[in-house]
Amino acid sequence: MSENNTTNTTESMIISPSIYPVQFGILLSLQIPSVLCSLVIFFNLCFVPRHRLLVHRLVNHVLLCLVVNDFLICTTELPFTLVLLYRGVTALSNNTFCLFWFFYGYAIFSASLFLLAWISVERYFLVFHKVFLKRHLFIGHYLPLLLCIVYPCMFFAGVLFIYKCENEFNYEQWGCASGCYQNNYVLGTYDWVINTIVPSVIVILMNTLLFGRVAYQKYLMKQTRILNKNKKLILQLLLCVIIYLSTWFPYSTIGIMLVYIPDNELMNNLYQNIFNYAVYAIPLLSPFLALIKLSDLIKKRSQAVEPQAALIMKSLRTVAAVANR
């Protein structure tokens, strides 16, 4: 009996809220440059004439939606988390705020996951099946983009405000530990599998498939130095895989296990005090990846425009030379 008590005490002390100041410092130090990076992207796309055309390109629509969504996470949802980490309690200690925070946080994070998953799928189709995608533009582009944003809002509104269950609010944890619907095996399993695990698997598989197929085609075409020519693609893929495997994979694994064994104290501590905050890695880092992508597009556009400009200048010089004769 004493051994069991010792074990439970050890488990409850493995992860302590005393690490909140460390988490607060890490998130705040990433939040500021992430927001500034997003503002740089918005400024370039809104106020720099030669960059505005990038907004109209099909490949950039979902990417821009992801940047806006993650910008909202960093500027409107993350402050609630920072207050909790700084004070040790939620910004407002009432049930209405807790339900709103849980709904908004889960909906906007799920939207970010779905958008990133759809970017991975659409990028593959744009590379290898561009004609098919353009023929079915509404079903293959605009409808999935709309669903990535609307579906999470509808799902979490339903399970939080329509489904009847009794929440036990804890004002010292993220979202006040709301979400009693997760105690229902069907709803809890569906939520973790469909809204977290499936998008994460799609991101990893589609990016791996894309790089593998590109590398294989270059091999068939006898193109050498594939790794050197695709360094950025490889680095983005590796970064994406590492982030997902180190944050979302354990987060979703522990989450779905808690649906069936909710009283496991160690997993509850890991879930509430570590991985609830580790998942901010994606929205905090995505603006930097988007800025790299934007700089590549601008560079390619400049390279395409420069030969045309040189040709025009050459023609003008020829006309001037003939006129001088």
C-alpha cells in the first residue's frame, strides 16, 4: 500500500506547474518574432505591387489562409495561455470564459492542422495532376479550403454547446480542462483520430510521397546532385516531420489513451502541463516557413521577369541605333 502511494506521489510530481515560467519564456520569445514575420508577409502581399500578384496564384491560397490562421493563434489565443503560465490561473475564472477558450483554441488549432494537411495534398496534385485540379477547381480547391475552416467550428460548437455533459472546470489548466465530451468513448475517439491523428499522418505521408516521387523522376532523367538541388525541400520536410513526431504525435497518442484510462495521473500531467503547450510549435514556426516559400516565389518571378526586361531593352537599343543612322 505504501509503495502504491509513493508511486502515485512520484507520478504527480514528475511534471509540476513550477515549469510554467520556463514555458512562458519559451513561448513569448517565439511569439514576438513569429508575429513580426507574419506582419512582414502581410505587408509585402498588400503594399508591394510586384508581390500582390502572388496572392492570385492557386498554390498560395491555402498557404495564406494558414498564415492568417496561425497569426490569429499567436495574437488572440496564445495570450490566454501566456496569462495562465504567468499567473498560474486563467485570465477569467468563470465557466463561460472556459468554454469559449476551449472552443476557440481547439477549433483554430484543428483548422491549422487541416489547412497544413490540405497544403500537402494540394501541392502534390499541383505538381503531378495540375490539369485535373484546374478542371475541378471548386471541388478540388475551394471546397476543401472552406471545409478546413468551417468543419472544426461546427464540430466543436456541437460537442461543447449542444452535447449535454457535466464539465469539471480547473482554472489552473489550459482551457480549464473543459471538454467533458471526451469522456464519451465514441466522441473522444472520433475527435482524436479524425481531428488530430489523420491530418498529422497526411502531412507526413504526402510530403514524403512528394519528395520521393520528385527524386525518383530526377533519377530516371539521369539528373545528378538531387540532394543539393532540393536542400530546402528536404529541410522543410525534415523540420515538418520532426515537429509532428515530437509534439502532435505524443499529444494525440496520450489524448486518445486518456479517453479510455482517464485516471492515469502521469499521462494527465504530461498532457496538461507539457504537450498542451508543445503544440504551439507549428503556428509559431509556420510564418518562417511561409516567408522562405514567399522569398523563393519572388526570386523565381524576378528571374522570369529579368530576361523579358533585357529583351525589351535590347529591342529599344536596336531601334535607337537605327534611328540615329
